[in-house]
Amino acid sequence: ASSMILFCSTTNAWFTGTGDISQLTNPMSCTTLTVALSMLLGLAPLHFWLPEVLQGTPMKTALIIATWQKLAPITLLYLTHNSINPTPLLIMGLLSTLTGGWGGLNQTQTRKILAFSSIAHLGWMASIITLNPNIMLLNLTIYIIMTTPMFMLLKFTMSNTIKDLTTTWTTTPQTTALMMLLLMSLGGLPPLTGFMPKWLILQELTPHNLTTIAAIMAMSALLNLFFYLRLSYISALTMHPTTTKLSNKWRFQP
């Protein structure tokens, strides 16, 4: 991906005589940059590396990949959004929201679930960046603010799989309640914070005669909300809310 960005800059300088990447006029350079940045962000159909990489790394490293690593590609997209063709980004954004919803349904590893959640959120950002980049920045900020404590809570409770979440209520009930609110906000459930950027994006897509894309993206958000609800149900609603005095998660057989 980095070599493709370098090739894009070199090609643009060859045809235009300037090395300023924010003023792309060559169609081949625009397409190359779009594909390269989509690969770095993990947009569908170039998303295959993201779930596997997040699953194979520790929780802190996965947090950096899911949040901090997205800032540089998003910055390049923000600087070049006037030159990039919006159609490929809209298509990849729509595919990413669908892939993030369908891919996370049958996952049992928490890091893979958050990886598909990241793909879905980046799909929402990619679909709106050429129309209103300020909404994209708002969506990115809220996504990072919600994802960072989610990863930290999973690391604190040592929850690598869905099965590990079943004992969090008895050991740390306050943490479980906070985790449930974060999951609902990531799913975009009103009146929580995560609903606002989705609502603004749908409101921006509709006046541009993109009602069909907006409707499909809104329905794909229900898929994300389903597996967030499943995590909330397993962590907070499957055990009686009695706090144990033991700090470990295992129990002796009676």
C-alpha cells in the first residue's frame, strides 16, 4: 500500500509537474491512491488482513491498529477528498458496512468482533468523506473515543472470547455495566452517542439522491447491533447479579 501511494505521487508529479498530493488531476493517480488508502484502512473488499491481524496480536496492539493506525490514511483521504472520485468510495463504504455486519455475526473471538466493527465504522466514514468531510471527522472522533475504552475493558477483564464474558458480571459488575453501554453506543442505539454520526450521515446522503445506499447502510447497522446485543446479553444478562468475594474467574465443582 505504501508503494502504491509513492507510485501515485510519482505519477501525478510526472503528468502535472507538481508533487503536491492534495491536488490530484490524473485519473490513474486518483484511483491508485483510493485503492492504497482503502487497503490501509481495511475497507471491503480489501479487508481480509484486518480481522486476522487483530486476532493474532495482544489487546493493546490491536487497539493501536484499530484506532491510531487509521489516522494517517484518513488524513490523506481528508486532504484529497476534492480530487477523489466519490463513486468507488461509496461502493467500498457500502460493501464495508455489509461485510462488517455479516462477518461479525458468527464470531466468538472478541478481537475479531471488534475488527469487523471497525470495518463497518470505516465504511460509514468512507461513504461520507467526499460529501461532508466534517461529519467524517466527527464519526472518527466518536469511534476512537468509544473503541479505546472497549479494548481497555476487554484487557482488564481478560475477555478474549465470548465465553470469557459470562463471568464478568460476578467479578466486576460496574465494568460490565459500562461495557454494555459502550457496546450499545458502538451499535448506534439511540439516544447514545454512537447514534448521532449515523443519523447525520444518513441525513447527508438523502439530499444527494443516495436514498437506496442510505437505506441499505441503515439496515446493515442492524446486523452490527445484533452482535453487540449478543455480547451485552452474554456479559450482563445471563447470570444472577450477585457479587462474589473471589477475584478469580474459576469455580470449584460442588
